[in-house]
Amino acid sequence: MIKGIYELVSEEQLKKYAELAVRAGVNVQKNQLVIIHSDIKNVTFARLIQTAAYEAGASNVVMDWTDEQSTKEFYLNAADDAIDRFPDWQDARFKEWDEAGAAYIHIISENLDVFKEVSTERMSRFQKASRTKLKVHNAKIRSHEIRWCLLTVPSFAWATKVFPHSSKEEALQSLWQLILCGARADGKNPIKDWENHDRAFESRKKFLNDSQFEALHFTNSLGTDLLVGMPKNHFFIGGGVIDEKGIPFFPNIPTEEIFSAPHKNEVNGKLVATKPLIYGGSVIDDFYLTFKDGRITAYYAATGQEALQSLIETDEGSHYLGEIALVSNNSPLSQADTLFYNTLFDENTACHIGIGNASPSNLQNGSNLSVKELKEAGLNTSLLLVNVTFGSEDMKVVGIKEGGTEVLLMKDGDFQF
């Protein structure tokens, strides 16, 4: 008999992982509302997070359950007007939660095949409707006005995709180990480990922010040759971030990236993806993007061309970039040398870009600028932000200063500063 998902990791380890999400991830404060988004299949871990949140002083912990099988039935069978309309009551509860100062924890568990029978076009329409209705909430998420955290647990479907030549139990055990290792949740004191991890980001962020490069030039042997112009007064962040009240938190567990926002109109060249992109339940693989004056002017995917087109054509802003991230190949996830088929993990193994919306946090004093001022500074706006991994073992990154001085930032996929 095959052991269940949570029988292959100790209860003590699960509790540490849950506590990490609460105390480091969203950094729950006394009497704070906490919202946990989770599929019903992850009820065991979600309840451990709930308990940890109450122990941290949460006033109330709301379980926002989803069910991927029910979602699949919705996409397959719902009437067109239901697909094209995100309910007002859904929007209303996010507004109420945001006004109450809620922190959001999202538990992700990949299942790549669950939506394979679903029309990409129908999924895209509903996602666009939801992003449009939740535009204000999502803007608060991206600007770090409210605290949130994404983290993962494995599933049999995901594990056997990552480890196709192992038994189900062995695959699940292996994926658990990689998730906990990548999340730095496998030690005696994960929270202290994350404090140390965050300190390691500081010197590199300071160097990049003091340098104020005019552009970053990315090249490798796979065909990437991308010149990314940077806005004046750009600001690199990474590791922990700070909300509007000055409270630190980690939006992503794991995280290895140092990122900023490129200038919307100053990205030129070709980007060749090195990892699959999972978007709306579809797999986009073996693909490239071509840019001119910031805009994606050509693209091709050997797998998932329709999904890639749907992503890029979401709105005008989804034809441009909102993020550029530097990630070392020496991170625990990179060293695992594993294709995770999960964007949260794969993007933390190598350099990546973000298609779509830029965060005001990536400009100095950006949170105090108006929408017009952010636009004038060169920041992109969109309903979405989707990351594409393009880093490689031979990735070279050169920073170009005003006047043309070049500084080697990465060589063979690793930092040189």
C-alpha cells in the first residue's frame, strides 16, 4: 500500500514548515486576520498553518478552499456568461479582507494534467475577468501594501512528473526533500536559517542599487542576446521585503532572486526560455521571445503556442516586461539540477524575466508616486505578471553604466560581485 502525501515527512518537520509560512512568510502580527488559500487535497497542511497562525496571535484564520476537479468542471461546462464574469461577491470579500489588514498564504501543489481537456481560450477569458475585477487587490499585492506568501507541497501527480522513473512513493519522497531543502525548511531552526538567508541578499542589492546601471546585457550559447534598459532610480529588491507599515515578510518560499523593473520601452533582442512555463494549467515549452523597444514583437513555442499567445495578448501591458531577476546557479534549487515543472521553483534556479506588471517597489520612493509618475518613469502596467526562466550554466550578465563602462555581474551563471 502506497503511503499518503503526509506520511512521508515527519509531523515535526511539517509543523516547522507551517510555522515558517506564518512567522517568516507573512510575519503574522497580533490580532491580524489571516487568509489561507488551499485546494481541499492539501487540508492536512492547511490546518497546520491555521494552528500556527493562531499560535502567532492571529485574530481569525479564514480557510478559502478550492477544488481543482470542481474548477475543471466549471471550465468545461459553465455557461459563457459565467466564464466571462467574475462574481461581485468574490471581489467584495477581497476588499473586506484587505480593509481589515489581512495577510494571505497560498498553498500550491502542481497537477499539470488536470486541465488538459480544458479549452485554453475559456481559461484565459475567466482569468482575464478575475484579474480585471481584482485589479485593486492585485495592485496591493504587487506593491507589497499587504503581506502574502506562496509555498508548495507535493502531490503524486507532480512528483511522478518530476521523477518519472521512480515509484510513486519514491518520487513523492524525493520531491518532499527538494521542496523542504529549497525552502530552507529542513534544518533545526528554519526561521533562523531564513534570517541568515536574507542577510546574504543585502550586499548584492546594495552594490546594484549604488551602481544604477543604465542597462543589463544577457547572453548565452542557447541564443539569448537581450539588452535590458533600466529606469533611472531603479531599485533592486530580493529576499525579504517590507510592507507599507514597515513589517518584513517573504512573498515566496523558496526565493533566490534579486530583481528590479526594466524600463518598459528599452528591452531589445531575443530571449530563449530554459525551463517550461506553467500558465493557466497549460505547459509552454521550448519557446523564445523577441523584443523591440520593449515590446514582444515575435514569439514561438514548440509546445503550448496557443497558451503563450493567450498570455501575451491578455492586454497591452502583457506585451512588455515588468521584472528582471538575477539568480545564481549555485542556489540549493539550482544544484538539485531538477526540472520542477513549477514556476515558483524553476524561476528560483536561474535568471528570469516577468511579463506584465511592474512593482512600484522597484523604484526609489515608488510607493509614493502616482500612476502617471510611475508610467513616466518607465514602469509597465498590466493585469498579470508571469515569470519566464532563461538563465543557464553559461549565462553571462554585464552591467552597463552611463558612459558605456561595463561591469561583469555574472559569469557561467554565478555572481561575480
